[in-house]
Amino acid sequence: MKKDGGSAFPSCGADGCGPTGMKLRDYFAAMALQGIKSNDELLKRIMDSSNLPQQELIAQMAYADADAMLAERSK
């Protein structure tokens, strides 16, 4: 099981604070996804070098970036 980094946006309410909602790994992947999808030149280069469907390749790249961010945070 991959480390997810815990909650990206922990909340505090009448019952105290606790982890809720999106995990940090998913948040990091979403941020990476924005960068990847906004760069048409990068998309063309990576699609020319892969036989995976575009959506699958982009998702893999986004989560690889997220995993690298989590690894760096834990140093």
C-alpha cells in the first residue's frame, strides 16, 4: 500500500480535528496533472514515446510526481 500522506485538508469542528476528504497524494497528483495537461508540447513528446493510452500515461505520470513529492517530504 502506498503512503497517501494523510489528509490534504484536515478539518476541525465541534468534535475536534481529524482527517477528512482528499488525501495528500491525490492532491499532489491533481496539481501535477494540471501542469502536465497544460503543456501541449510535453504531451506530444510523451505520447510519441509511449504506446499507452494518453489518459493512462498522464495518470501514471501525475501519481509518480505525487509519490516523489511524498518521498521528498519524508526526508
